[in-house]
Amino acid sequence: MGFKSRARLVFVDTQMLEVHADEKLDIVLSPRHYWVKRQTLPVKYLRDVKKLLPSLFEDTLEAGKYSYTAYKEGDEYLLFAYQDKEILERLSRCGIEAQQINKVYFAQSEFSHLEGCVRFEKNALGVQNGVVIQLPSQFACEGSDIDLETHELSNESIVLARYSHIADDTSMKKFMIFMGVLIALFVSEWAIVESKISSIELNKEQVFEKEGLKVSNIQNQAILTRLNKRYQRQTSIRQLSGMVMDIKLLEGERLVRLELVKNTIIAEFSLTQKKRINALNMMLKKSHHNIKKSFSKGIARFEVAL
């Protein structure tokens, strides 16, 4: 059975030199990268503690510039405040890009059970009242160098906001200017739309007056129905008249009458053969089925009801 090798573990301090690595990295942040409090709180669930975190740090930290997290240890809660942007910038200066980061941990969660101290670079980590602190190595008790290769990581990792929601004053000013321009454009567009609506309302009143339209929607609907019927009748007249005029007649045949009588179009053709009336009837039936036909004295008569 094979085991997947874990990401390389790196301890990051504000004074560390550049890291040369292309692989994925697990990061342990020194105490200089975060604020921590150990407190007993009258809250049962961790989710409720996280809602209180900004207020629990308001006496020491400026509101709106920090991210927060917490976890429980025994009967107490460990509360953390940190700045995503500053941490990511620090990692970048050390040569660690955001895409290389696997998981991020606090020194508090990784070394809280230290007995004595461990050294790294020119500093040391120790535990005081359950809180991991950082001291210059000359002031710390003697201890071994920090061993990251055999260190077993805890489950208390955090996720850094790659695109931090924490904006500096310059960014806020730029955002406010952008929002101001956007609001001005919106107000301008609104004024144009209002002007167009007023113009449409005025034109509508003029159309109502010109066409004799009524205020009541029922009355206007009746007018619209009547106009639609008129339009359909006129369309039928044009279509049927055009079809009659387009009929291909044989030599000696001719159209002698095309007339509208009330709601009936009358078309009369002079034919040389009586049997031709059926051919003409089939042509006219392509668009109208209610056709009366008759033949007398060489004249074929077709009556088409609209």
C-alpha cells in the first residue's frame, strides 16, 4: 500500500529569507502574523463564537481590516485575527506564490503543547499561559531547533482570501469615485427615460384625440377589433384580386368583369370552352373555398364571399 507524500512544510516569520520552491507548500505562520486570545465564553457552539469575533477584538484592533477564526481547546476558545493581504504579500516577498499554498496554520495550533522551547533562525517559540509566543533566542531557554520534517500538523488550518476583501484607503477612495460616477450615469439615464416616457404619454394623448379613441379600455378594445376586421377584409380583397389578375388565360379567353358587391367579389371570364370553368375554379380555391360558379352564354361567373 502506497502513501501520498505531504506538501513541504515551511515556517514563515517576518525576518525569514527567500524560499526557493516550485512544489506545493504547507505554511506555519509565526505569532507575528496574527493576534490571538484564549478565553472562556458562555457560548456552546463554535459557529456562535465566530459571529462574536469582531466584537471580541474591537478593543485592540481596527474594525473592518481583519479576518477572524476560532477553535476550541478544552474548555476554552482560541480566537484569532489576521490580515489576509499582509500575509499574502509577505509570502510573495519570500518567493511563495498563492498557487503554491496548500494549507496555512498558526504557530499556536502547531506548538501549543511545547515543553520548553524550539529555536528557528535568531528566534525561539515558547508557551506562556497556553499561548505560543515568539522571543529572541538569547532570551529564551535552551532548546532544540524546530523540526518541520517530522512535525505532525493539526487539523486547524485556515484559508487565506486570495483576493482580499480588506481594502486600503486608496482602494476605498477609488471605489467611492467609481460608485459616484455609476450613480451619476444612473441618474442621467433615469432622467432620459423619464423624458421619453413623458413624450410617449403626450404622443399617446395626441393619437387618442386624432383617432377619436376612448379612455375606457373596453371601448378601445372594441375599436381595435373593428379595425382588425377592416384590415383583414381589405387584405382578402387585395389577395383575391391579385390572384384573379394573375390567372393565365388561354388564347381567346379574357377577364370581362372584376367587381366588389358588398361582401362578395364577382369575377367573370369569357371562355371558349365550358370545361375550362373547372380549371379556373381550382385556381381560385387555392385561397378561398366558398366559391359559387356558373356558366351562361360563354361567360363563366365566380362569386367569392369575403
